[in-house]
Amino acid sequence: MAYNLLKGKRGIIFGALDNKSIAWKVAELAHEEGAIFTLSNTATALRFGEINELAEKCNATVITADATSVEDLTNVFTKSIEILGGKVDFVLHSIGMSLNVRKHRVYNDLNYEYLNKTLDISAVSFHKMLQVANKMDAINEWGSVVGLSYVAAQRTLYGYNDMADAKALLESIARSFGYIYGREKKIRVNTISQSPTRTTAGSGVKGIDGLMDFTERMSPLGNATSEECAMYCITLFSDLTRKVTMQNLFHDGGFSSMGMSLKAMNMYNKSFNCDCEEVSEEPISD
Ligand SMILES: NC(=O)c1ccc[n+]([C@@H]2O[C@H](COP(=O)([O-])OP(=O)(O)OC[C@H]3O[C@@H](n4cnc5c(N)ncnc54)[C@H](O)[C@@H]3O)[C@@H](O)[C@H]2O)c1
């Protein structure tokens, strides 16, 4: 059911690759909620992904850009304002990539050129986007910018590698730029820290199946899906959240506040065949 939460709003959505992408779900829902927007991704993503199908469905123009290039980003904002007929109200940064992860370099044997790329693509590009938009005055007052993060920014999770450092930087940029953008132009900047999700980027995370099973068992509400993440993004783009800024907002079914759950404890006990009694899910208060 649509609520017209984004009626009359213009936006830019970065990072839709295929129909599993979080940005893809955000675009579909933003369209349903009445927004008009442009889509952006790299030339490679355009070649191998399915973004044109999404563009057709949402009546959106695709603008090619490498998010690490200030020139490309300037072009995305300039063209978007032209195409959409005015300044934008929301921007989604749904971008992440680590060459160290791709090339199986572990955290204590990083290739530093790859690390620079990881940080540039996955975090500094967020700063570049904000700086370009601010200098161009491309976002309307009470506009909203959202980046996607992961709990590895706060807690160490096996195998997340240098992306953990990128997410910590991404969240810090949201706070630092959020202060300036809020003070000067009443624009919100937040990150959403999403549950592990089976997307192209997500599948690159070491042991994603076990991780998703673990977080599902640990989270009282279960893992958040990409569709649910899209719903949360829409609320942050809407006028219902005008005073939310500089936050890292966990969207993870409660995982980030847990230490051990009953479901995870039962699974753990089973794993080493201990004769510990299986605790029931039923009446239990601790
Ligand atoms: N999938 C998960 O488990 C999960 C969990 C938490 C956060 N996130 C974050 O969500 C965001 C979206 O990822 P996703 O899971 O939808 O996967 P995805 O693979 O569908 O999206 C990643 C996108 O980044 C784009 N990208 C890579 N390099 C780029 C560059 N130089 N310039 C512009 N775009 C570039 C890719 O083309 C792709 O569209 C990422 O920031 C990711 O870290 C994902």
C-alpha cells in the first residue's frame, strides 16, 4: 500500500545493480511513493547489471558515474536537476566494494592500494557526493541524504575485512557533514546499518550463509530484508523524519543490542554435541 510519502519529491539513487540490490528496492518503493528520480551507477554496472530494466519501470534516467570521481558526481547532480526540473530532496548512497575481499587478501595481509580503493569507493565517495551537492546547492532545505552501513563499524565480525574500516569512516562522514549541512541548509545526513542481506555485495562477505543464520537466530525480530530496508529509507526521505540527522540507525531486527540469544545458544550447544538441555522458546524471562 502506498502512502504518497514522497509525492512531489525529486531524488538521486546510487547503487542499483540488479533486482537483489538494496538500491533497486528503494527505487521501486520511491516510485510507488510518488517520487521522481534519476539512477546512477558505474559503466561496468550498466554493462553487466540490469539497471535499464529498473529505469524503464520507474520512468527514470540513468546517469553513468564512478562515485569516486568528483567530475562524474558533478555531472550527476547537474543532469539530475535538469532532468527532474529542480533541486533534489533526497540522495541514496548504496555503494560498497573491496578489492581486498574480492582478491581474498585477509585483514592482516592487506594490499594498501586496494585498501585506498575500498575507502574511496565505499566511504570517501559519500563525502564527495555531499561536498559536490553542497557546493552546487543541489539539495533543497529539509532534504535527506542516506548511506548504507553495517554493524562491523562498531563490532568485529569475522571476514568483513577492510570494509569494516570503510563503514566506520562512512558513519563518521555522516556525522561530520551532517553537522555542517544541518547548520547551514537544514539537510539531514544519516546512515542505516542494515542486517546482512543476500545481494551481489553481500554474497562477497566471507561465510555469508552462516552469518545470516547466526544473525537471524540472534535478532529478536529476525534479519531485516532489503525490502524492509527500502521502507526505512523511504521514511528517512519523507517529511516524517525532519529532525533526524547525524545518526547511524540500526535496521537489524535488534541484532546490534544482543549478546546471546536462546536460539543461538541452542544451536551452539548442538554444535559440540554437549548434553546441555535444549531450552524451550516458551515461558522464559531471562
Ligand atoms: N548486502 C549486505 O549484507 C549489506 C549489509 C549492510 C550494508 N550493506 C551496504 O549496502 C550498500 C549496497 O549494497 P548491496 O548489498 O545492495 O549490493 P550491490 O552489489 O547490489 O550494490 C553495490 C553497488 O555499489 C556499486 N559500486 C561499486 N563501485 C562503485 C563506484 N566506484 N561508483 C559507483 N558505484 C559503485 C555497484 O555497481 C553496486 O551497484 C553497500 O554500501 C553495502 O555495503 C549491504
